[in-house]
Amino acid sequence: MDNPSSHRPAMHRLSLALRSKWKSCVVATPVSTSESLRLHKARSFRSSASLDALQAHARAAGERENPNSYLVLYDYPSFSGAFAALFAHLYLSRRLLPFLVLPFSSVEPFRVEDFNVGGVDTCYLLNFIGPKGFAIELSRIIPRVIAFDHRKSTMARISQFRECPENLELRIYTSKCSARAVYDFFSEKLSEMNSSSGDSVSLLNQEDEDRVATVLRYLEDTDLRRWELPDIKAFNIGIKDERAKLNCVTNPHVFKQLLEIDAGDMIAKGYSYTCARQDDANKLLDKAFKIWLGRGLYGECLAIRADGNSDLSHEIGVELSRRSKAAGLRPIGAVVFMQRSNLKMCLRSTDRSTDTSEIAKVCQSEAVPLIIRSVQHTVPVQTNEPLAEMECLRSFKWIFSKGENKTVKQAMEKGAAADKVLESACLRSREQHPNC
């Protein structure tokens, strides 16, 4: 794990920071203010268990000689928020301090009044600052509020604050993830305590520290959108199932489980999942056929009908793109499938110079969408010639517009008119995007 002092930021008062450019990491200890900001009116992410826990925590604080305690709110369901809560949990446990940890959902956040129960001396906001005005309003009822975040959008939000209460401390780091910032923060506080008491207490033992440090590097690579570490994609795929366990109210074992997460295991799991999906996709590839893109103006590519396997559309499309290129066609794969009574087509390409979005825009012109209402089956057309998009789709379904076409003749007439519109749209797009 990195030395906390190596990431120690320069301290800035918020008023000074507003007069200069924001640094990559800022600790704002705001000046006092009497300004009142309105709290976001969204309904709260409040379960009975969470509210009961708050009330019980307040009652317990009132029964102690020293009523002060700590409240930890972490961004849910983010891994950075959950690991930050783990480090707060470890620090407060080592200090034998009373505390309560709760998940905070940005979709339906807690209301400030939920925390007006007394007995809380310090509140930590981990990996978020809450809805508009939340942190400021919270600081009016809790003596000390410390918030951590790494998002540049948060930096932009706080730069619009005119003033903040003195008891609200904003630690915004855009050079490292919130989980690492919180780890450094509590490690430093523990080191200071050890120096004064002569004890030797750390947040993690050596074995856990090495394992957690690797996990944090991968989480940070994702949170900061660097995508530099090897196997980062496999790691993110492998760890995604752990997200369902991050609610400490419904899962009291979450912190023990977070300590046990191994980056190597997550990477192996991610590769296994990817290979299994690719194997499932490969089983469908022998049914591929050729289609014209834009009536041939955009060339030809391989396509496949994948009803019931729409979740594999990406893997199928990517492999079709490779096979299409190997066959001398455009490096594009088209996957057609039914989705909620709609016939949908997805285009994928492995060639960076090929922009499938431009082709899709042409085919999604007002008269010829790739999602087509249909109500009646027909027999597929038997031909060795490549099929244009509309012809390909008609070979599977007669095209209807939800009750408008009462007969096959009407459907065919509308299809012919649509083909003319498609051809005109393709020509216009080809002129605008000659390299597509």
C-alpha cells in the first residue's frame, strides 16, 4: 500500500480555491456562512432497518457518558464507496469508538432530517457529497462533516459554492480514487495515534494489505478512467457480481467479504465468463448469411438471426465482424433479433476506421427504422444473393406498423416506399461521409 504521506494534498481554504484554478487534489476547509441552500426534494433511500438503526444509535449515544459518536455514509452501490467504508470501519473499530455505517443511494437519497436524531459528533461522506445542498444542510445539524470524492463533476459543483460552514471539510481528489484517499486519511490518523501512545496498530495486517492494495489499483484504474492496467476489463467483469453484496444493512458480512476479494480471482473469473459467452456465441455463427448495407452503397457484411440470444449480440457481432472481414466483406457484423415484439438489428465492428454509427443513422431514417413493429410470420426467402436490410427483415417477418397495414399487399407497398426512402438517405449519407 502506498505511503499516505506521498499523497498528502496541499491545504486550501475554499475561498482561496475559488480565486484560482482547482488543483488535482484539494482539501477545502471552508469559511463560515449564513447562506441557506435548499435540500433536494427527492424521496429518500430509507428502509425501516436503516431508520431503526439510526434511532437505536442515537439512543445508545444518549446512554453513554460521552454521547459523541460517528456516522459513516458511503456511496452505494460503488466499490470505491464500499472499500472506503471498510477503512472507516477498521479505523473506528481499532479506536473502540462508537459508530454506525449506512449505504447512501444517489437515486433516492436520505433526507437531512433523517439524521437529526442527536448523538452524532462526526459524519463521513465517502465517495459522494450528496444531492444539491445536502452536505451543507447536514453540517448544520452535525458538528463535523468530512466528505471524500474523486469526480471532476464534484469539483465543478463545489467550485460554485460561494461559502461553506467551517465544520464542513471537503476532500476532493481527482488524482486518486476515494477509497485510496480514505485509506490514506485513516492510516495517517492511526499513525499519529501510534506516535503519541507508543502503540503499533495498523488498519490491515500485511497479508490483507497486499491483497487490498492490488484491488485498489484496479478500482482506481476504473474510477479515474485510465484503463491502463493489464486485464482491467476481465477484472471489471469478474467483480461485477460482488456489487450485489455491498449493502451493509442487508449484508452484515460485507466488510469481511471485501477483505477477501482477490484481484487475481476476479480476473480469472472475468476471463472464464468471457470465454463461456464466446463459446455460446460461436454455436450460432454457422447460421450467418450476407446482407447489403444501405442497398449495397456501404458494401456487404455477414448477419445472423439471434432470437432468444440478444444478450450475446455483442459477442456474436464482434466475431461476425472478424469472419466478414476474412471473407472479403466489410468488417461489420449484423445481429438481428426480436425484442419485446420489435425486430432489432445491432451492428458491430472490430475495425477502428469503420464507423457503424453512421451506417445505423442512415438505416434509422424516419421511414426505415431498424426497430420494426411486426405481427405476422412468413417463410424465409431462399436465395444465394445478398439481401438488403429491408429485404432481409421481410424474409423473416411481414412488416406492419401496429394496426395500420391490414393486408400483405399493404405491407409490401409500404416496404417498397421505404426502400426508396432508404436509397435516397443512403446516397445523401454517402456524400456526407465518403470514408464510411
